[in-house]
Amino acid sequence: MLVHGVRQTPITDKSAWMRSDVEQDRRWLFELKPAWVDEIDAAVRNLRRRGLSLDTMTREDFPLPTLAVELNRRIWSELACGLGFNVMRGVPVERYSDAEVAMIVWGLGMHIGQGISQNAMGDKLGHVYNMGKDYEARNVRGYQTSHQLKFHTDLGDVLGLMCLRKARQGGLSSIASSSTVFNLLLKEHPEYLPVLFGGFEFDRRGEETPFQSEVSEKLPIYAESDGDVSMRYVRQAIKTARVKTGVPFSELEMATLDGVDALASRADVRLDMMLEPGDMQWVNNHVIMHSRTEYEDWPEPGRERHMLRLWLKVHGFRKLDPRQIDVDPRSGWSRRDGVMPKSLAARLLEAAA
């Protein structure tokens, strides 16, 4: 039930879980059987034999005769209709080069949805490792640092995160149900919900389309569409948006953002996990928030913590409010499509001239 555009009733589907729920029922852990690993191995050999790369391979080039069925049964269905997350375990990354692991990640993703661009260069995968950048610097994204990342959501419908190498110390991955956070807000701080449904400006961090400004209009943090409640939340982008506009946060706005962070971080809400090499975490970006603790790398070159990030657009996934996904009416592009590549932006500008 919506009152003045704000939902007034708890979310009761499976996406509203507490830590104790998912610790007791670990159906979200999807361990690969040897036969499925053999299918991945055969698909990689096919790519090698044909001289294909991440940029030239197609879904048909990465056949998974029986694993593809399990990916949809165990991952797609869990993300779309269940808890909203899954961890797939058992990809033998030590057998392959980093480039081949990247093709495995892309190949797996193509059996679930449509891969989308990670940056303005149109890269298919994001490489999550410490690039030595300043987290507070203009247009720097958290994954380029070893800094602690607060709970947030990503672009696209689905995030896939494959662990290539783990850190020497730290780098713990945590997830929390944004549905549960909503329910707790409704119970404990209903005064924050109008602020969240009303929204905040987002810093697009240089990733806007040619027809968008650097800072968005107010976009809802929570929005309901056809009964589905979805979240979009990146505190750092909200913070730097206000720096760029020069508009300070009100006391209620700051309390609201702090309240969201505190609830997602609560020990009884969040689920912590250390992703091991070969683990791949899958999350529904609309109902799952994720974070990472600060980490320290190994000193030897080549041993640095390294994750491969995949974003997917999944058709028929759920109903979404166009404002929340920041649809650009001129191009039709939204956050579900990832970051618009410069090549496409140039063509759109040329066509509009």
C-alpha cells in the first residue's frame, strides 16, 4: 500500500531475509559438480582451439550442455524469485590464464542474461583491484582502491563477482537484503521513508550520456513498481553530488543516510563471506546491497587481490521505476544498460546534430 508515494506495508517475499535465516539454510551455495567443471573445461578448450577472445566469443562458442540449465535453475531463479543472491563455488581458476577466467565469467553470464558495459571504454568486465587511487578524488570509483566500501548497489540487474586472487589480509565481502532494511526502517524509523522514496541527487561521475548532466535530478532510493520494491543506493555518489552542487544535507537527510548504513551493517542483518579463488558471487542489484572491508595486498607483483566483475541486464526480471534506473529519455539508456561507451555517445551526438 502506497500513501503519498511511500509504501506502508512490510515486504514479505523471500528477499527479506536476516542473517540467521541464510546461515541456517544454505541453499544459496551452489557447488559445481565434476561433470559441470568438465563442461567449463571443454568450453575453454573450444575457445583456445578457435583462437577466440573475450571480445569475439559468443554464447554459442561457450556451450554448457547441462550446466546452463542449472545456472538458470539455481542462479537466475534464486536471484529473481528467491533470496536475491547465490554463491557458485568450484571453478578451478588455477588451471587457466587470467584472460581465460575472464572468458569463463563472460560465458557463464551469457547463459543468464545480457552482459553490459563497465565503463566509457565499453569494457565487458570490470577488474576490481587496488589501482592506488584516492577514494575521495573526483570521479574515482571505490573498486579502484583498497578502501572500505560501504553498502551500496551496482549498475545492471545482476552483479557477478569472480574471485581470481584474495588479499593477504581483509577484503571480506558482505551482503544485506535491502528488503529487510526497508522493513526495519518501516518499523523503527518510518520518518526516513519519505526521504528515501523522494530521493537524492547522484553524481554520475563522468559516466552520463551525452544528453545528461554530471549530477542527476533526485532519484528515488526506494521505489515500488507493480508491487516490487527496489533499491538504488550509492552513498559516495550521493555525497559527491552535493559537493558538486554546493547544497548541504539537511539534518533529516543525514540521519536517513546514516540510518540506512547502520541497518545494513547490523550484525543480525548482514551476511559476511570471504570469497575464495574460484568462488563467484551473484546478486540481484535491486534487492541486495553489498560492501567490502578494507584490505592489504601481498607485496609480490601478481599476487594482488583481483576480482572480475560482471554486470548483466536480465529481461523479464522485475518491474522498475524509470526514475530510479535513471532512464535518459533521449537515448533510452539507463543504469540497467551499464555505462554508455564513448563510441555510442559519439554516434548519438552526431545523429542529434
